[in-house]
Amino acid sequence: MAKEGPNWDGLLKWSIANSDGTRPPRNLSEEDRKWFMEAMQSQTVDVIQRMKEITLVMKTPEQELEAQGVTATDIEDMLNELQEHVESIDMANDLHSIGGLVPLLGYLKNSHANVRAKAAEVVSTVVQNNPRSQQLVMEANGLEPLLSNFSSDPDVTVRTKALYAISSLIRHNKPGIVAFRLANGYAALRDALGTENVRFQRKALNLIQYLLHENQSDCNVVSDLGFPRIMLHLANSEDAEVREASLRGLLVLAGDKTGGNSGGLGEDDEKLKQILEEQIKGISLMSAEDLGAAREERLLVDSLWSTCYKEPSSLREKGLLALPGEDDPQPDVASQHFEPPLRGWARTADSNSRVKKQDAPLLLGPSPPN
């Protein structure tokens, strides 16, 4: 439990009285100096030291923690705190230096689903836009438990968090992409698209689009695994983001000219045409407000039609492609691919920075030496 905080009203009055400019500065008495330092230090914590304490807990066997009354919620709270610390790239890289990366990866196999999910979330923060930590996680064989959770965990939240961590780990990481392909990652993505969880579907579609953008030759692999038909089905999803992501994926596949392909979706072209006609009909019935919100979808439908059938869609004839007030669209939709957000609320403090103290969820025994 956190200690009772300092007397902030007293500290404020003391600060005002000693800095109001109406009197010359005076030397602080030893008593005043001690009181002021204690008040400030009670609300700050050394980040590295705190990460060492969390590492000590993560290294403690699960059975021993349970014997001491530590719950899965306590562990989750602790991982929440760790995630805040590793939002700084320096701190993320320091996690390995202090011995905390491997125990964190071990939590991906924890018996509690909420701990597995939170551990994957922390791993994602550690590796996001961070080549050094990506390399460290790959060397620690961190991709294997992430792939296992993504493909076969019984909890869909765990699967979704693991997929997000994988996406962050292999993005702009060629060895990671190769390892993902060799581990039959595309088959796991296909299974993810077959679930009913919209959030899971979105993340899978986004990763597929990124991988095809990085390796267009993988279009053949994706087609052989039956992705086009799954994407055709998802193009009718009630979720706008799933529809758009599916259309983007289909556009990449339809424009594939590698391996002797002539473009299009082959035997699925007629099914695609039927779906696009239905979508054009639906777009034609939209209100002006809905048309504005569906701009991306309008552009994708027209681009897909033009790519597959070598003619503009009827959206152009009906004046529904470029609405009044919109710039004339010149989309390069096929080249767009999902980019993750920048490291959330990234901290710029160096490794000696101090942050406001939080309630320590767990502290077992004495702190490790500095």
C-alpha cells in the first residue's frame, strides 16, 4: 500500500512564503531543508530501481506468489506499471540489461488469461518502433510463445493481444517476417479471419496487408490458402473497418502480377463483381452524411472495379466518387498499408529520470541492490 502523502497544502504555503519576491532570499534551516526533501522524495521513484523490483517479482515462481496471497490482478497491475516505464525506448532496452525481458516473456505462458494478455501488451510496447528490442526479443525466442498464444489460446483477448505484439515485433524486421512465415503464420492469420471477433479480424487484416506490401510474392501463398474467398465474405461485414481492410487486401491481390499472374482474382472474379455491385447499390442509397463518412470505401470499391474489369465503376457516372467539397480523388490505395500508432505517450526522460510515484502493487522482500 502507498504511504500517506505529504502535507501538500503546507508545502504550497511554504513555497509561496519563500518565493513571493517581497523579501530577500534566506538560507534554509537544516530542519526546513530536510522537511522539503522528504516531501518531494516521497512522491518520486527511481525508474530503474522500480523496474528491478518488478523484475524480482516476475522471477518469483507463480506458485510461490500465490502462496503469499498475490493474485493475478496484482500481477496485471504490476505489468501495467512496467508498461508505463518501457514506453521510453531507453527504458525498454534497459529491461533486458536488468534481466527483466526473459521473465516478462515467461508471463506469456502464465496460467491466467489476463496476465498472458497483459504480458503481450507490454512486449508490444517494448518492441514497437525499437529495432534493438526487436532483436533482443527474437534472440530470446519471444516469437514462439506469441505465435502459440495467437494461434491456439482459448481466450480471444489473449489471441488479439499476441497478434498485436507479433505485428509490432516483425514490422520493419526482416528476420522476424521470415520467422513468422516459416512458423506457418499465414495459416494462423487465415484462422483469425474466420472468427467472429471484429477486433481480431481488423488486426489480422492489417497485418496481412503489411506483409503483402513488404513481400508481394506472398500473394501466391495467400491465394493458395484461400484468403480471397474469406476476404470476399468479410467485405460484407457490418463493421466499416473490416469492410475497408478486406477491400484493401482484395485490391492488393487483384493487382498482383507476380509469378505470371495477369491480375484479378481468377475464379473469384464473378463473386467479387456481385459484391461490388451490391456495395455500389448500397452507397447509392446513402445519405449525404453517410457518403462523406464512407469516402475510403467509395474509393476502394471504384479502384477494385477498375483493376479487375478495366473500366470505371458506376460510382463515377452517378457522381458519387468525388462529392462536392472533396478534392478530386487520385488514390493509390494499393500502396497504403497499416502503420501502428507511435509509441503511446512516449517519454523523453533519460535513464536517470524520475516519474511521479504510483502505488506499488507488489513488493516482495528487500529490494535488489543498485
